[in-house]
Amino acid sequence: MDKEKVSSGNIIDFKVLGRIMQFVSPYKGRFYLVVSFTFLLGILTPIRPVLIQYTLDEHVQFGNYRAMVNVMLIILALLVIQSAVQYVHTYVSGRIAQFVIRDIRIRLYEHLVNLRLRFFDKTPIGRLVTRTIADVETLADVFSEGLAAMASDLLQIVFILAFMFYIDWRLTLVSLSTIPLMLLATYVFKERIKVAFNDVRNAVSNLNSFVQEHITGMNVVQIFGSEKREFQKFDEINKEHRDANLRSVLYYSVYFPVAEIIAAMGTGLLVWYGAKGVINMDATGITIGNLISFIMFIQLFFRPIRMIADRYNTLQMGIVGCSRIINLLDDQSDVMVDGAHAPKTIKGEVTFDHVWFAYNADNYVLRDVNIHIQPGETIALVGATGAGKSSVINLLNRFYEINRGAILVDGVDIKEYQLASLRTNIGVVLQDVFLFSDSIRNNISIGHDDVNDEMILHAADLVGARKFIDRLPGGLGYNVMERGATLSVGQRQLLSFIRAMVYDPKILVLDEATSSVDSETEEMIQEAIGKMMSGRTSIVIAHRLSTIQKADKIIVLDKGEIKEVGNHNQLLAKNGYYSQLYKMQYKELV
């Protein structure tokens, strides 16, 4: 399995951080409020030790009880204000985070649904799920626990240092004597936890890709008895995820006790030096208030330092996630460019003019293909597997872009059409019918408000599906479950016919449309197919002899090239490539 490896780099990517801030711009008023409260928290935090130092030295020492109580009330009020500011700061930053990730997720999904199928052919679905869900979610932590909290911690450190130096520079230097050890421990922790977090993110992406792919293909796994082998693969990937998380747990369990010991060492040195100063107060000028306030200062000082390392990695992992999202959003190579041509109706003339197409590089699956279909004409595409039949259908709907040549509908290049207009006028029935876990109504309308029950039932009558729908509990409201699990293959195929016909398209595409149904069901829908094709331009990928014989024109493809063109009798009379296919594939029907 393709495993994604992403490195977060050694420093914060400020370019990506700038892009994150672009997503915040719609909420800049709230963001400025958070910034203001961040600054306010930085100021309020170190005031409390200063007030306690003042109370001890100016009131407690002289037995001024009333003044002491007044200062204590001020400290209590300060605590209430600080708590309120902290609440607003946390709540507003959290709200900004949720609005931002909502906007990013919408923008990301909108980008995904406008990408060509070529992109999904080369990108694991599980990885895209990780981008849309997990990577976007990391941005919430950037705002609630990363950027805003880290800025608050830094401001607190600055203001605490300022107050400490203002009160007594000697006690400040003693208090900070263990800072080099703390910075070293923090740096080592930061580097180790960064790698561990990166490994966790990669493991999550790989897990999502593996689980999605193998649950979707579970029937294949079970048919070939590969349960044990696939479980072993999953177990290995899951162990990588576990080990990455355990490494992060180990680093946390080591760092925080070490940080506490270093902070305690600083407190011990402060108490030792400060106590000596208090004993010799007349010579040193160090008071008991100074010492108590500095003990509080050093606790306040080391706490944000310990947290910054953790928040730095939270911020960086958010930036890693955002970088992945931005790379996906900025990749415009597979974005379909919409045209402006949107006619209310079309005649249904289709032309392939010297079309060359390759899924990968120069490995062409269509080579200089020329096809002209008159309005109302029915053609059949015949050829062995890999001849390029389905590619013709994919290109007509602009699921992929051609390499050379042009495809015209009513004489207009399909690149000039609005995609919605083009695809509304092309009804497609595929061999593999995909149904969502939803009602029959929504599976047919695909969420379009302009499709009503009357249109659906009219199309159901046309294809002969009305009876089986009426027998289902709830009728059109019946939930077909994931991939239509509660319906038979034939019923799912009939729903795809309704879905193709509900907009009354002028061009109809049948891609092996009845190859998955039984003979009884085929007989029921063959008449419906005839009605569907009447008055419409129809392109049929050959599946049953009866459909081929009725086609106005049969185009024989081999290795992406047109070998023969003519009707059934003409091609049989040539005794060429089509005649050989006919004898091999359809001799049992002769």
C-alpha cells in the first residue's frame, strides 16, 4: 500500500500560517477580541504576586488588618476578572476555530467534487478522507490550544520578567539560573514529540486508506480467502499507529517530571538565596514580601515555558495539516474548467474529431478517433475489453480531458458548455450502479430540488419500474441502504434507468446496461430501452445482440482505433473484424 510520508520541517512555516489567517479574515472582529484578551491575560497574570508582596511588606508587617483585607478583596476581584477574561478568550477562540474549520471543510469538499476523475484514480480515498476530516480538525487546536494560547504564554513570560526585574534583579537572576536546563529539556522534547506527532498523522492517513479500501472490497477479500493475510497487513499498520502514539506518551511522561524538577530546583535556589537576604534584610533590602512574590513568580514563569513546547507542536501539526489542505486546494491541474454555453435544449448531434486520449502519459487508449452521430441516431460501440469503448463515454461527459482533437455537441466544443448543462442533457446508464444510503427519491434526484415525484414516477412508468417501487415500504421514500444492499441487481439497474431518464435527456448512453440482469428482467426492460432511445441520440456499448442489430451504425474498436463502421448486416457481409467478434461472442444466439 502506498504510504504517505510528510515532514513538518524544522521551523514554523509562516507562509502557511499566513494562509491560515486568510481563513480567519471573515471573523476578524472576533479575532481582534481574542488578541486583545490575550494581551490582557498577559498583564493580569503577574499582578497578583505584586499585590501579595505589597500586602506583606506594607500591611501585614505592621499589623494593618483593614488595609490587608482591602488588598485581598482587590486580589479576589482580580481573580474574577481574570477568570472572566480567560473564559471569553477560550470560548471566542474556540468559536473562531469551529467556524474556520467549517469553512475550510466546505471549500475543500467543493474543490474535490470539481476535480476530474483522473485525480481520484491516482489518490487513495482514505487519504482524502483524512484531509477532509482529520487534517481540518487539527486547525481547531491551532486556534483553541495553539496560536492564541501560545501567544498568551509568551506575553505572560514577558510581563512576569518585567515585574521580576523591576522588584529585584538579584532574585530574578537566581530564579532564572535553571532556565538553560529548562530550555534544553524543552528543545529536546519539542524535537522528539514533533517527529512522533508526524508519525501519528501518517499512520492515521494510512489506516484510513487501508480500512476504506478493504471494507469496500470485502467481498473480494472473502472470496479469495485473504482474511488472515489482510488482517496481518492491518495489524502492522495499526501497530505503527500504536507505536507512534506510545512514543509521544513516553516523551510526555519524561518531559513534564523533568520540567517539574528543574522548576523545583529554581524554587529551591530562590528560597535559599532569598532566605539569606531576608535574614540580612538591612544589608540586602530583600523583604519577606519579595521572597513570597518571587516564589509565586517562578511558578507562573515556568508553567508557560512547559506548555509552550506542547503548544508549539500542536501549532506545528496544525500547520502540517493546513499545508496538506492548501497543497490540495492550490493544485488546479485536475480542476474542471466550466464553460459558459448553457442552451435550454440540444439536438443531440455528437462529433469526435481526431480525438487522442491517454489515462497515463503517452499510453493512448484512443488514437485518432473520428465519430459523427446525427441527432436521433443510435450507434453501438463494439470491441474487446480495453478497446476504448468506455473511454468514449467518459470523454463525452468530460470526466476526463482529451489530449488532442475535439469533441463537439451540436457543433460546439464540449469545453465551452457549462458542465451542469452538458451532463443534464446526457443520460448515462452504467453497468455498475452506485446507490447511496438514502431514499429511492433522493437516489434518483441526487438532491436536485427541480426533480419532483411526478417526474420520477413518469420515468419509472417508462422503464417499467413503477410496480416494484410501489411494493416497497414507503415507495419513493424507501431507504435502499448503502450501495443499494436491500435491492436486487435488476432493481438497482432499473433505478439507474429512472435516474438517466428523469431529465428527459437528448443524448442517451447505455454502458453494458443490461449485462448484469437476468433474462426475465432483460425482457421487461428491452421494450423500455426502445422507448428511451426513441427520438434520442443513443450511444450503446454493445452488451446483447438484439441491441446491436437495432443500431443504425456499429463502430468496431480495437486498441483505441476504429477498425470498421457499418450496420449489423454490412459488417457481417465484410467477414472482417466484427464478423469474428460476432462468431466468438454471440454464436450461441445465432
